[in-house]
Amino acid sequence: MRFAALALALGLLRGALQERPAPFELPEEFEGSVVSDGVVRTAQGLVALKLHGLPVHRGDRAVFFGHAHVPPGKLNPGGRDRRGLLAARGIALEGTAEVVRVVARGPPLYAFLDQVRQRFTERALLFCTSTERGALVAALGVGDRSALPAEAEDDLAASGLVHLLASSGLHLAVVVLLAREIARRLWLRTRWAHAIRASLVASIAALPFAVAEVLLLGAPWPAVRAGFGAALALVAAAAARRADGITTLALAAAGCALADPSATHDLALQLSVVGIAGLLLLARPLRDLAPIPFPAAGASWLRRFGEYMLMLACSTAAAALCTAPLLAASFHRVSLVSVAANALGLLPGLAAIPIATALVVVDAVPLWWIADLLSGTTLSAAHGFAALPFATLRLATPGLLACALWYAGVTLLARHRYRAALAPWAVLFAVSCIPRTTAGMTLTFLAVGQGDSTIVQLPGGHSMLVDAGGDLRWPTRVDPGVRDVIPALAELGISKLDVVVLTHPHPDHAGGLLSVLDKIPIGELWMTEERDPIATAVREKARVKRIPVRDPHPTEIGGVGIEVPSRFVEGRSLNDNSIVLRLVYRDVAALLAGDIEALTESDLAQGPAALTAVLLKAPHHGSRTSSTDAFLRRVSPRATVYCAGAHNGFGFPHPDVVARTPGAHFSTAEGAIVAHTDGRDLVVEAHRGEAVERVEIAAHRR
């Protein structure tokens, strides 16, 4: 055990000291070798690419045409550092590319496996009774999650069943353990059973199944790691060595860290190690807490099955307790229903894994029926538990103190000191219950690509959201509501919204709104009278969630006056009918101008409504069809924020607009912009990775 601990410490140290890959320039046409799905090795280094065109497989060398750039860092509060995640894997650039021609083919085995996996996914979608059932069977059988709808994956995560999708230890363990048990039972029936130990024969027989399963899953690094772990366990069993779970886990983690330093930064490995440690250390103490006696010898099968289900619930709770801080830090939510959901949905999901694996070899219709039924049962459990109002708890990133208090309680629990474990958890709960209120008004302009989304925090703990980002190709698989807006709300400590405003139903403003309406408690929704498909979908979601839909109107929230200078005019474009908001806090005003263009700007500039604002959210992302001279003279901003995506194809903000707009200029292209005012002065901070550009603006007027 000491050796394992030392090896693990050395592995972690090596991972911490690993150099990050340096960025490099890549021409539009370049040559490289496919390392894994979506990763290409060029002469300069590794590049993560979305590939189109000719099919390529691992080991193929090809010529590519495309664009690559340095991945973005942490763009928003609560956002993930994609640059850091890719750098931990040795990847310096990411982008998209077309496969122009294949120079040399790699090992035929990889092409064959890719074809097998693709054919299996197609068969699963054909034979199963629904797309999501077929997609889940494909994910359980060959690790292909490409066809799984985002809603199904989100419900699996909310219910705590998403670990079924991990193409690593769970899949491998089910297949290998089943193969080993079948081989053991068959060997015991032979006449040679007394001569050679059944555990030796069974372990040797299960080894090829471990290798085959790793290859079938596409040989991703998590599956390869799990394969090494399974091989280690099988060799130990074959040698009749006494099982020591913690030592084995430490050795496996140390081996991964020493072989691949980037593994120490891999969330999948972190969750696996911490979760398995929880199973080994906490499951039995939690079972001892249950006021139910252990079944006596010779108990009925029903009583033994009940004990199995109770132990499964304790194991799930143990893993959840140990992985909660990691999940909160990475996804800003933890499932509160995982124990119950796993009790109902895990067994059919586990049973579906060997059935789906067998279907790769034996394409039998009855097996497809069974796989369809099992996957449907798992999905029903996921959907049912995810629909509960208390299914998930959304959290900000826990700090070091919070993690220390949490794991102090876990450690005491593992040592059977149940009452003592409550003390650090009680302190943590008391600290988390302290309300986070904002002194003054804070506007956070999120980086949601080529779109708009602004979180407004008001005095007294009130808050509102103006737009929720999106993509002009709406709907897409990437949901900015789930990816950007909801994590930012959690990180800022916002659990409910007083008002949500949809300035106009264009996809780059409304694309993430459905998720926000579905996941966050909302007081009321403001939108115009527009009747287009997006507006209809938003109204329907609000109706289902019982959120009042109202026309925009002047009001006051938390001492901040909310004015609506704009008005809806039948027949105008969606842009020109955008809701314009003027937020007034004491001596400081901020104007959020939606996507209005020259026509509405002219009306506002000549109208009676007050427009003067220290802070301006530029109309229409800085398009040259907006920000007219007359409008800018009325607003007279001292700071302007342009909500625009990095390297966007529209050229926003247009240089002419920037040139004629007075004051300081900020863009969300490189990250969120945060503006805070105490009612007299305005401070604008532009986050650029770790650095922060800070501009203080004297604003003793509206």
C-alpha cells in the first residue's frame, strides 16, 4: 500500500509539472495522422478537429483543408476552461477541416472496428422502437453516443444514470465479470475441475473479452485505462492473490498517472477513482446505518434480493457522496434522486450492456427486443426522476474550504463516526444558506458566441435575464442555455429569476431560452406580440411551466427603475421590434438596445423617452445598420459592450460603428463582460483568461 501511495503521489506530481503545449501556426492545407476520433497529429503538434469529407480512421495519414485556432479559455462565470482541458491532453489548437485526400491508410483493424460500430448504430436505430432507445443501445453496446438526443442525455445526467454512458470501467466490468462467471461455472462442470483452479481458468478465459470490449468501444483512453485495470484484477485473481480494493485502486491510478501525466487532469479518471473509493470505503458504513437486519442464512430469494437492492442503494449513495464536489465544480449541479433512480434504472441498463454487446456478434431479433425493452426501462426511469422539481441541486463552484468540510464529513462517515460527520456538514450547510446579495447593480454580458445574453443582478437579491443566446442555425445540438447561461446563474448564486426578457424571437437571442424556462424558477416572461415559430415555442414552454407571459412594461425591482423606451409596431422587422430596456440605478443608467436598427433608432432619437446612459449594449451586435449618429448622440455612452462571437463571419462590431461610438469599448468575443455600479460610478471588467482589464468610469449622471 505504501508503494501504491508513493507511485500515486509521483504520478500526480508529474501531472502537475507537465508542460502545456505551445500554440503554433497551421496553414489552411496541412498533412497529419489521425490519432483518435477528432484528434490529428501534425508536424507541429496535436489538433482537435471536426472532420468532414472523406472517411478516415485511426492511423490514417491524410491531407486536410481547414482552419484551426487556439481554444478559448474560461469565457463565462461557471464556464469550463476548454483551452485547459485540451492542453491537459497535449492539444494546442482546435478547429474544423475537410479531408482532401488520404495519403496512407493505417492498420485495417481500426477501419474494420469503425465500420462495425457504425453498422451496429444503424441497426439499433432501425430495430428499436424509438430513436432514443436505439441510441442508448448503441451507446451501451459500442460506446457510440452520437445519435443520443440531447434531452435524453440531460435527463440521464439529472437522474444520476449518466454513468451508464461512460465508455470505460462500467461497460468493461459488466462484460468481463459476466464472461468470467460463465467460464467459471462451465469449468466446474468439467472432469478437470479438481485439477486446475476454476478462478485461474475463468480469469484467463475472460482476458480476451476485456481486449475485445476495449476495441469494440473504439479504444478511447478511458476504456484503455479500464482495460489495464481489468487485466490487473484478472491476473491477480488467476494468481489467487487476496483482493485488496484500495491497494488495487491506488496502483491502477498510479499507473495511469505515471504512464500519462494528463490523466491527472482527466475528469473521467478523477470521477472513477473517487467514485470507486467511495464504494470501497463508504458502502458498508452506510449499510450499517440502515435499521434493517442482514438476511439470515437460508433466507428466501425475495429477502436476498431486497438486501441486494439495499446494498445497491448504499453503493450509489457512497459514490454520490464522494463525487459530489467534482460534479459541482464541473457541471454546477448534483443529482438528488440518483439513489432512487439507480435502484430502478441501473439494473436494466446493466443488463442491456451484455445483450447489446452480444448483438454485435449475434444479430438476432429477439435480442433486439430485449435490448429495446431494457433501454426503454432505463430511459423511463431517467425521464421520470429528472422531471421531479427537486431532481437536481444547482451549485456554484465549491471552494477549497467547502471541499475540505465536505470530505471531512465523508472521512468521519467512513470511520463509522456518524454523529461527528454531521458537524462539518452542518457548518457547510450554514455557510451555504447565507444569502448572496449584490450591493448595487451588476450586469454580466455572457459570451454565447454570435448572440446576446445578459444577466442583471439587482439590489436585494433580485435578478433578471435578458435573452439567452443561441445560434442562427437553431435548433442545434449545442444549447447555450445549458452550456453557458444556467452554469453562469449557478456560479453567481442565482437560483430564481424575477423577470426574463426575450427582446425578439431570433435564434441568436432565444436559442437557450427554452432550457432556462425549463430549469430555472421564473417570476414572469416579457416578450413582444410577434407570432413566429420561435415565439410560439417559447410561449408554449412558458404555458407548460406556468410562467406568466406579459408585455414589457415600466416597473421597479430592488430600487432599480426598469424603463421600456421601445414599442411594438405591427409590420416592422423582428430586429426593429426588439424590446429596448433602460435600467436606472440612482445616478447611473444602462441601455440594452436589443437588435434595433436605423428605423427604430430614429424613432427613439426623436421621441420623448429618456435614452441617456453611461453604459450601452450596442444594438445588433455592432452592425453598421445600427448605432446611427443621432441615436448615439441621444444615448451619449461612456462605455459600450458589443455582444459578438469571436471570428464571426459578419465582421461585428463593424469598424465604422466602433469609430463613431464614444467612450470605452468592450466585446464578448473573448469572454464575459461584467459591469458594476454603486449608483454613482461604473466599473467595467473584461475577462481575458486570467488577466482582467478594468476601466472605472465616473458616472455622476444618468
